[in-house]
Amino acid sequence: MYATAAVAIVLALAGLALVALLRTTLTTGIDASVRTRADEIAALVQAGTLATVVPAAQDESSVVQVLDGAGAVIASTSNIQGEPALVAPSVGGALHTAAALPIGGGDRFRVLTTQVGTDTVVVAQSLGPADRAVASAGRLLLEVLPVVLALVALITWLGVGRALAPLEQIRRRTATIGAGEVTAQVPLPRTRDEVYRLAQTMNAMLERIGEASARQRRFVADASHELRSPLATMQAVLEVAQGRDELAVWTVAGAELQAEQVRMRRLVEDLLLLARLDGNAPIVRHEVDLDDLVHEAADALRRAGSVQVDVAPLPALRVQGDRAQLARVLRNLTDNARRHARTTVHLTLFRRGDRAVVQVRDDGPGIAPVDRERIFERFTRLDEARARDRGGSGLGLAISREIARAHGGSLEVLDSGAGTGAVFEVDLPLWNG
């Protein structure tokens, strides 16, 4: 509709311009003819060779009169013999259009008067043919314009409809995609154009949405399972204790219930923290001495007493962020290293360009290359039974990576070689203050 309206406006303006150009061109030609004719007659008058009947011009719409000083007609073309003077005698003037001459049946004329001595040469040429040509052109445009607009509308409708057909297919397919269709795709058009690339982009987006939906369902299922496990344990402990009246039994039951309650509280806190990180909750940033955090993590490892702790000389490096969250990253990494190390955990802090880098290395069995990204997925445990026995929820590494990313950094597992332990590297931007 809008395209047709735009074409109509353009065609209307072009038609008006064409009619105006045609009128100007025809009028200019007539003016040139009138001037030439006036010069010819003036030359005859000056030479004294002008007869009573002025020779006719090739264009029969042109008339000539020669008037004496009193305004009487002394010569004229044969087509106006006997007619009174067309205009009053004058000293000459510019070309002008006259609409009320006593000849021509109502046509307009272009008139030029030229003074030759006491005589006046009057040359007039009818604008009738030009006016009729312009009127015919205008009528033709009025007749052709609706047809052209109809054709333009039809071609536009067909062309746009054909061009938008793949988009309509994509829209229909998208409208039918349900929440459970994690592998849904939109059809790819045969033409490799912008619509094809749009369909590819939508398929990639749908694939990401499907993967996110699948991860969310797994996360909910795993969270439900993790919460159900301590609840089931607490229920079993209570059922056993209810059948006994001994204080010792209830004392043991209370300790077990408290341990499960602590486990459940930590799990809920981890889930809430992940939800805040997923929601891009703002971080209250302060200057943090990263070397102090590494020292604190090393001291906590030494107090645990199960492994040796080796700390390389630590440079004084500062970052900006939430101190508690950054401390949690190091605590998660050192706890993970302690669980898997045979004898020793190594802590290193150094500067790489405008970044501060912390590496936590253990001398345990290491992590297979295929698992180096999977371990950062939520509720992932490479050793399921051992992780549960030691209280791990499978959220520590996922939380640590999200915290690092929220601080503009990263957390990765480096390739340390087979059987040489695991190396976790935290990369954070240095504070520029």
C-alpha cells in the first residue's frame, strides 16, 4: 500500500513536470517562430517591397498585419483579409499572450508588435495547437496513470509476497514451537539471501534456547534430588529415634540432623548465589589485596592438615570486587585441590599484562581433557560417590566460574599433562587506581 502510494506520488509529480515541460517547449518554439516572422516582415516594410497581401507562412496559425500611424490596416496575410486591426498601434513591445483577439475562435495567441518607422508590424500565432497538445498529454497521463499504478500494485504484491513467503513460513513455525521442543528448528529457504541468514540465526538462537532449557530442567531436577537427599536422611534418623527412648540415641540423632541441616543450608545458599549471579546482580566493588586472599586460603589449607601447602612468593596485586566472593573462589579451588591432591597443593600469584593470575595446582590424578569444561556445569561430579561422601554439592566450581566472570575475569582448567594433577587458573583485571 505504502509503496503504491509512493509510486503514485512520484508518477503524478513526473506527469506534472512532463506537461509543464511540453508546454514550455511548445511555447518557446512558437515564440521563436513569431520573432523570425516579425523580422522578415519588418525587413520588407523597410525595403518598401511589402504588398497589400503579406505572403503566408508555412504555419497557417500565424497571422500578420501592418498598421499605419493612424491604426489602419495597410497589409495582412490572406487568412485575415478584411479583419480589423488586431491590436492598437504601439512603439513595439515584448511578446505576450493575448486571449481576446477577434480571430481564432477563442484560441489564445502569442503576439509581437514591432515599430518600423510610422508603421507597426503585428505578428500573432495561435497557441491553440499547443494548448490542445498539452491537454491531450494531460488526458493521456490521467488515463495511463491508474493502469500503471494497478500494475505496480500487482507486481509489488506478487514480489513482496514471494519475498516474504519464507519469512511467513518462519513465523508460522516459530508460532508452533512449544516450550518442550528443545530441538525445534525453522525451515531454511532455498535462496541463500538475507532471509536464509535470518533463518540460520534463528536456528542458532533456538538451539541455544533449547540447550539453556535443557540445562534448566537438569538443574531443577538435580536441585530437587539434592534437597530430597538430606530431607530423606533427616526423616530416616527421626523415624529411628522415635522408636527409642534412650538419651544417647537422641543425642546421636540430633548431631546427624544438625549435619544434614547444615548441608541443606549450604546447598540453598549456593542455589541463591547462583540465581543472583545469573540475574547479573550488581557487585559492590572495593579494593581487594589479592595476595592477602591467597595467604588466607593457604593458611586455611594448612589448618586442615591433610596436605602440604606450597606458596610461591606473592607480589602485591590489587583488584576491584567483592572480597567475600573472591575469597570464596579461592576457598572452593583450594578445597577441591585438597580433596584430590596426593600430598601437596601449590598456590601461585603473578601478573600477566594488566591482569592478575592465581593458579591452584594439586598433584592428584588430574582431569581428563573431555571433562575440563563439564566440571563447571552445575551438580557435576566426576567421582559421584566420593563427592557425596565428602559433602560436595557439585556447585562449587560452577559458582567460582560465575563469580570470576562477574568480576570481568575467567576460570579455566589448564593442560598440565597426564597424571600430573590439575591446574586451575583464575584471571582477573588489575585495579588501575
